[in-house]
Amino acid sequence: MIEATGLGLRTRHGWVFRDVDLTVAAGEVAAVAGPSGSGRTMLLLALAGRARPSAGELRVGDAVSRPDIRRQVTVARATGAVELDPDLTVGDSRREAGLLFYGADLDRAEELAGLDLDSATVVGDLAPDDLALFSLALAAAGQPAALVLDDVDLRATPAQQHRIWAGLRAVAGTGIAVVASAVEVRQAGVVRTLRLGSDRAAV
């Protein structure tokens, strides 16, 4: 479903990431690992068609142009770029997602993610695992071909990270190709881990 070959992104300050080869089939979870500043977030945005690569090729299903890729891939979270509004309630966020993804089954998506949230809870007050899984559920509700979720380990304990990865696997099980990032990835059910932080990405 997602096929990246030699993918790279360069700015005037140098390469953000380069030489990325990654294939993720429908129903699989792949991970991107690396320290802060290694290009994890920008790689996810590039895979989702939100950032323009400087090198390489990217295909999502039959889509090869960035506008077509954007229609295939949903960004659940890209830290600092795409995040839920912390001032909205869970109910408000659900209503926004319902408008964005007409006909989306939000209840089913939250059930898959293992969530049972109070609609009156403010998003900014959610625990790290609930916040990540809520972002995941809203993204998955529209049944995209693929989705990306940044920073699985953001402020999350090992137990909370385990819960988030379980939610990612459950969502992938519906036929969605999933790519998630973290500083370190030690989880069963991840088909491959792409490691960033050197001149060349390594799988």
C-alpha cells in the first residue's frame, strides 16, 4: 500500500532524512524510530503527502501525486504540525471529525482503539495514551488507505505505549496501512522498523 524508494527531504540546512526505502502493506504496522531531530515527523508528513520530498519515489496504492496521496493517507498526529485542539472537548472533536469524514463510524473506531471517553472531557486533559488513541480513532474512522501517527512515546509510560501499539495493530487489522514513530520501538506486531539518525536510513 505504501511504497517509498530512495525518499529524501533536503532543506537549505541539509538533509532532514534521506535514502528511505519502506514498504507497508494494507493491514500492517511499520515503525519509524530515531532521536529527536532525526526527521521522524517530516518523514511521516512526506509519506502522507503533506511534505514534498526532494528525492526518491513514493506511491500509496495507485496514487503517486501529492494531492492523490493526501486523499489516501490521514495524519492522526504529527507533533507540532497536526494535533487535536487541546481546548476542545472530546465531544467537540468527535463532531468535527464527523463533519470531515461524512458517514464515519466513530463509535466503531473508538472501540477498536480501546477507548471509552467522556464527551465532556477536555482533550488537553486526556492521559497520553488516551490522547494518542483518540487521535488514532478519529483518523481511522474515515477508513483511509493508510494513516500515520507521530510520537507514540510522547510523555507515555511503557504500559501506556504498549496500549497505544495495541490500538495501532487493531486499527491496521481493518485493512489500513499504519506507520507510527517513536524514539525506540520494542513491540511485537510491528512488521519492520525504519531507524533514522544517521546519513542513511536503515531497516
